[in-house]
Amino acid sequence: MPGKSGLGSRGNSGQPVLGAPADVLDTYLPDNGNLGYRISRYDLELEYKVSSNRLEGTAILTATSYAELKRFTLDLASSLSVQRVSVNDKRARYSHRRHKLTITPDTPLPPGGAMTVTVRYHGSPHPIRGPWGEVGWEELTDGSLCANQPNGAASWFPCDDHPSAKAPYRISITTDSPYHALANGVLESKRVRAAQTTWVYEQVEPMPTYLASIQIGQYKQISLASKPIPVSGLVPSRLEENFGVDFGQQTEMMSAFVEMFGPYPFPQYTVVVTDDELEIPIEAQSFSTFGANHCDGSRHAERLIAHELAHQWFGNSVTAARWRDIWLHEGFACYAEWLWSQHSGGRSADEWARHYYAKLESSPVRVPLADPGPRKMFDDWIYKRGALTLHALRLTIGDGDFFALLQRWTDKYRYGSVTTEDFMALAATHSSKPLKDLWDDWLFTPELPPFPGPS
């Protein structure tokens, strides 16, 4: 593989010269992601049998090499069996071990060479086990869902599983006709043939692999709004009444976040409620998935509803280029919870900040927010300290500059990949005061600094 064999080149600055993602893999997930090429489009043709959990797939990947490729790799779970691989319509040799599909083209690909990689595969998809539990394709009592973050995409399709490796998708999913199948993007066609239905979705806006998702269940579709942004729900019939209570403010929440964060970045938004209970909700690009336990008519999950919607801006459109910067997703989405609370007549953002500051103060951590380490990157303290960091910034630069910064952030880096340093640099353009001490205290020092602003 080019990077591992020394073909990747680097300049004197230490920054990668060729390609994206960088010539090095993410240190938090060094076994994920691949070198030597960049995928520019995924076309997935999938057929899924719910009763037997059987997946038949053909993945067509359009890519460009950025080094000579005598061979290259894709991420694909070992639980799936590969039947055939071709590169530019010529059959290619391959091996499939330890979640890596290694492909040897008929002839080496030159730097800058275009390639179309076709992989036919099948099997029973299962979640991938890791330090964060089981992630990826998961069976439900009557259907399935995909929850890929951070490394579960390979449980159901061959990919370059790296957060900065974004691409458009076309996803065709054929399943039994009683079931509704949802995938990322806009539904382009729906075709019923005998006992099966084929659903075809186009995800035009670039998407990282961990946000690719399919949800299958016996759902009723409910429209919450048709304009300016279409908002809908997919809900089991038995939960329809509860859905109206628990998600009744979804459209108002959308309007509030558009005002705070800038234009909604995708053509529509869908909320899926599974018939099963789920430990936590799941974000995907253009939709979110909640469990039946989040839809009980009590509105107890409203902060989570706000959190998942905010991820469409922070995480799905503007995506961290490396996992160490996960606070750019979770801290922002957590702060959106506090902003929504204040907007809807609940506790103010400052009250929530003080509440969670006290909790963090009683449970100190020993790693910095900007580099928490792979095992801690989804710990709850990252969400809360990330939100507190934003609150400290807001109190330092003022509301006008703070919300102008958020809107500039979502506009400048729409559909792009970012780092903590990118946010620091942009924040400097919205502040009349030096911010170095603030960043040192909140991002790079493990100890919790004093509560921001007047005590």
C-alpha cells in the first residue's frame, strides 16, 4: 500500500503533499482508512432479507489515485464474503483478512489515474466490536439500523473509513415490501415488484462513511413541515400519538437553529423512531434515529432531539478531519441543547453551564479536551466541557460576535473537514481580544479553569 511502503511524500512543514485524507492514518483509529487514493463517489446496490439478516451487495467506487498503485486496500468487515472484484472493468486479484480488502489491479495505476472499483459481496452483517461497544449494522426486532460512528461503516459496505474522506452517495436498497427503507439523501425513486420494493436515494452533499446509514422497519411516514425545509417522521403506528407530543416542537427547533447557526445544510430532515428501545439516539446525514423509549409522550428526550438536529450543522456538514477534534461535534451539539432550552422557556444557557461546571468540578479528568485519547473520545465530559468552552468564548467576545462566528463557521466549512486549529483561527477574526489564554485553559489544559465570566 503506497503510504505504508514509503511512497507517500511530505513537505518540510510536515503537512501531506498528496491527497486527502493525509498521508498518515488517524492515530485514534490507525486500522481504519486507506492510503494512495481518494474516493469521489459511492454507488451501493443492496438487497436485504429482514427475516434472515442476509445482505447482497454491489459497491461501485469511483476514485483517483495520488500515487502509483500496485495494490490498495478498502475497509470491509470479515463477516462479509467477497465474490468478485474488478478495477476499471478488469477482474482484479484480492485478499480479505482482518477487516481489510486488499486489491491488486491487473496493471498498476499511475498517479492521478481514474479508477472504478466494483466489489460484489454478501453475508449476514453484524456490528463491529471495539472500545466503544458494537457499531455498524444492527438487527432490530423487526428491521435493522446502521449506527457507524466511529468505525462501523465497513460492517455493511467496502469503504475508505476515515472521517475526512467525504464523497457523494447513491444508495439503492431492495427489501421486503411491508418495510420502509430509508437511506441518506433524497428519495429519487421507489419501485415495487411483487413482494419487494426498491428504494433509491441520492446523497449529493459529500458525506463521511460513519454517517452513511440505512434504516428498515414497518414505519408510517408523518409530515411535520413541507417548507421551507421538509421535516418528516418515520414512526411505528403504535407510537404515532406520542410522536406528536415528543417531536411536536421539531419544526420550531429547526427554525431556531437556522436563525442561530445559518441555513440548514441539507434538502430535508427526517426523524426515525424504532419500535425497539435504543440506549442513545443516533445521528446520520439528513436524519436521526431514536428509540421507542425516546417517544413515550413525556417530552423527556427534548434535549436529545435538539442535540441530534444540531449535528446536521456540527458534525454532518462541518466534520472533524480527525477524531481527536470530536469536541467540534459534541461540544457544539451539547451547547445547542442549552440554547434551545433558553429559547423554549427553560433554563438559560448560563444556568446549564453552571450546572454542568459543578459536575465537572467534582469529577476531574486528566487529559485535555483537544486530545482526549481514543478510549475517552465519547465520554460525557467531552460534551459538557466542549459546551462550556463555547460558553466561555461567548462571554469573552459577546453574543453578536459569537453567533456571527457560528454562522461563518457553518458557511465557510460547509460540507468540509475541519480541525480545532481552524476554529481557533476563525474565532480570532471575530474577537477584539487575544484568545490564547482562553484556548490554553479550556482546550489544552486538563485541569478545569475557573467558571467563565463574573462568579
